[in-house]
Amino acid sequence: MTYQNYSLKQLQQIDAAHHLHPFTDHKELREAGSRIITHAKGPFIYDAEGTEILDGMAGLWCVNVGYGRDELAEAAYAQMKELPYYNSFFKCSTPTPVLLSKKLAELAPTHVSQVFYGSSGSEANDTALRLVRHYWALEGKPEKNRVISRKSAYHGSTIAGTSLGGMEPMHKQLGGAVPNIVHVMMPYAYELALPGESDHDFGIRAAKAVEDAILEAGADKVAAFIGEPVMGAGGVKIPPMSYWPEVERICRKYDVLLMLDEVITGYGRTGEWFAAQTFGIEPDTITTAKALTSGYQPLSALLVGDRIAKTLVEMGGEFYHGYTYSGHPVACAVALKNLEIIEKEGLVERVKNDTGPYFAQALQERIAGHRLVGEVRSIGLMGAIEIVKDKATKERYLPSGSAAVVVRDHAVANGMMLRATGDTMILSPPMIWTRDTIDMACERIAKALDLADADLRKR
């Protein structure tokens, strides 16, 4: 590899001179220097100094089949040799997106049979917004264009994705969001449940916030509700089981479309192929990306329900939307092979029946009792650890998020990659993790918590 001709310091200097990173304080990064990850294998990543780190984030929620899969490299190489690229415009297609679309229709809920491709979850959510508004225009209701989302939601970082999301710092920096998008409360019981309120009742109350927003605007003005089945970047906030069926009931009652953002949860993360199946709902659109290729190629797939697809096809007229790389043949070839691996190795079933339950048990038994931990929660192989100053009162360290960063830094220094989001430590490991890997992770997390606790006590 050409990078082997450069020292770590040289790579860091070049990185600082020319590379603008996503979601980064560039002044802070350039003072400290970036961590250069050079290679990876299975569940581990390795930096330029040779440090082995257990990847608790599957890259960025995506490397579900783990690193170093020769089959995926070979699938990409074979497709590049045969046809590296052609577009899906001008009434053209190529074999791999055709076959991938068929496969996704087989895996998706039964009412979903159409796919629109992009290269990222952000692009897919842009497409979903465009498509939903176009649908209502085709139905003769162009005024039905308001979209309801949630506070602290994350739907990408394009202008449309940021607008759909509910991250206030992102909105402020954007300086002008896409109009007709409103945000309601999130279903986060740990902070928002009333004293004595059951999980079931809290889920119903959180869903009612969606109904209230529909009634405030008028159902004839509301196009759709969008939500992540489990709020990912906002802190792995898992709703009560009562929440999503009630949201779906409300949407159907007022003829509002249901848009599900499964960029993180799709392709096995919750123990089903899609979290829609985990929560027993039938959305009109399902946004997917990330684990579709396990991150080996950039690819997103917006799965479109039959109601929208039927109108789009029968009414005709051009949908003025698409990307140069929509249905990229190499990315789709890798996705097909990736899905084949997941099926062949039974990874979705393993998460549902073995590692997911063991992961939940391990977090409860080995992490939840720590002085710094207010709550642990998980679903499938997706978990969160809330960092608090006082377990009884749920008081946080100030400034907000500062304590989680201390935990994260100790975790990485001790061979465990975690993400800190606000006061929450996030886990989203590769689906190839075993019980032994989970044991290793808990041991390293516990050590990081102990070291962070000692640091925080000095404040």
C-alpha cells in the first residue's frame, strides 16, 4: 500500500493540511492529530501504531459482517472487470441493481416491492421526502406536504436530511431549513416518563404527540410522519413496544404516510431483517443504507411501499430526481454478496436468539451497576450506556457530554471503540460478535468506566 511509504506523523500532517473531516471541530483535531486506522480483520481495527481495537461501532453502524471479507472484495473486483459503471438514466439498467431489487423485495415486508438507489442514507432520506410530496401532488393534494418528525432525530446531514432531523445545533448551523417540517417529542422514557408512568402508557403518550401535531396542522396538510425505529445517533433511544403500533394507527386514521428511517436498523441490527418487522408495523417507505453492503461500498436503498409505487406508475409523468450513482453496478454486486453472507451464516437469527439476548444480559449484569451508569438499554446488537453523576437523581456532569468523552477516551486507549453522543455511550457492534467478544467488550468497558470515574472524582 502506498501509505506505507509515510510515517504516522507525515500522514497526520497531510491530513491536517488538506482533509476536512465530517462532524469535527477542526481546530481541536489539528491540535491533537487524527488517529490513522490502517487495517482491520474480523471484529478488530488497527491503527498506524499497531494498536488492536475491538470495534464496538461496526465502523459507523454498518460493518455487520466484519472486516476482511474476501468474498466482498472479489465480488467488487469481478464486477469492475465486467462493467465498472453505467447509469440508470435514459431507460437503461444493469444486471446487479435489477437482481438486488428482487432480493430486497423478497426480504422486505410483503407490501414493499420497489427500490430507489443512492449512495448514502442522507441521499435516501432526500429521496423519501421528494417522493412523498410528489405522491400527494399526483393524488391531487399538493397542499398535503407537511412532514412530522421528532426532536433529537437524525436523518442525515444534507439540507433535507438536517431539516427532517431534530438536532438543534445542526438546524442552527444550517441557517434555514426546508419548510413545512415540524418536530415532536421523542419516545425516551428514561428522561421523559412521568413518575410512576408505565412503559406502555408512556409509549401511548409519546405517540399522541404525533396525533396532536396532525390535528394542529390539519390532516389535509400533513403528508407523512418520519422516524427511526430506534433513534440511533440521538443516543440509541428505544421506544416502548406500545409506541410504533399506536403511531401507525394514528397515521392510518388521518391518511398520513409512515416513513421509517432504517439506515441504522436495517439488515439485521434488531434481530429481524428490518425493525419494521421487530415492531410489527407496515411503513410506506423504508430508508436503508449502511449495512446493505456492510460498508464495503457506499450504497443506499429506499424501499417503497405498494401504495406509493402504484400511484407513481399509474399516474405517469417524470419524477425529476436521481443520482449519477443510483444503482451503481459494483455497489449492488457487493450488496448481493453481503446479503448472501448474512443469510448463509444465519447472522440475523444469531442476533435474535443468541448474541442479542446475551448482549442485553451482559450489559445489565456487568455494566448497569457501575457508579457512573444511570441506565443501560439494548435491542438486538444495539445498545447504550447513560453516564450520570448521581444514579438516584439522574443528575449529569457539566458541561453536558463532557463525562462521556472521558469514558470514550479511556475505552479507546484500552482497546475498545465506543462512541460518545451527549451523555450516552453507544454500542453497535458487527453482527459477527460472539459471546466471547461480548465478554471482552464488557471487560474493557468496565475498565474504562473505572478509569473515567477516578478522573471525574478529581473535578
